[in-house]
Amino acid sequence: MKIFILRDDCEAVVTRMIPGHGGAIAAGETVRIQFNRLINTDALADALRLELEGVGTLPSTSYEVVGTNTLEGGRIDVKVIDAALTGSLDLVVT
């Protein structure tokens, strides 16, 4: 049996992302990012941005963000609402 101890000074780690890396979504669909620990849901606007390949950082009016803390840890749901967006999106969480 292996026992893992999470140090108190560790940063939040992404434990699951739906769809996974390289997945495709359409406007109106949601990307969910699950973390191993609770997150500050009040600071999401400053800690998250979407970047479109060849365009750069998208305005926050192009997507919706909802942060929730659960017993499993924090999660962020990002929904792209701009139907005109196409290409490769990078979700950057700092």
C-alpha cells in the first residue's frame, strides 16, 4: 500500500479536465477543470484567461467562468459563449 501525504505548502494541482487535453468543444459547451484542493473562487477573474491561437487573449465577454468548491476539491467550469470562435484555445490558470 502506498500512502501519499500532501504538503500544506503545495500549489493546487489539476486532477481532471473534461474534455481532456486536445478535446474539442462547441460554443455553449463547458470545460471542467478539477483541482486537488479548494480554490479561491472570488479571484477567478484575475487568475484565468483564454488564449486563441494566432489572436491572443480573448475578452472575458467571450466566455463564462464559474468556480465551485466541493468535497473533492475546487473546480472551474468555463463555457465559451462566442460562437464565432474557431481554432485552438489555451486555458491559462495562474
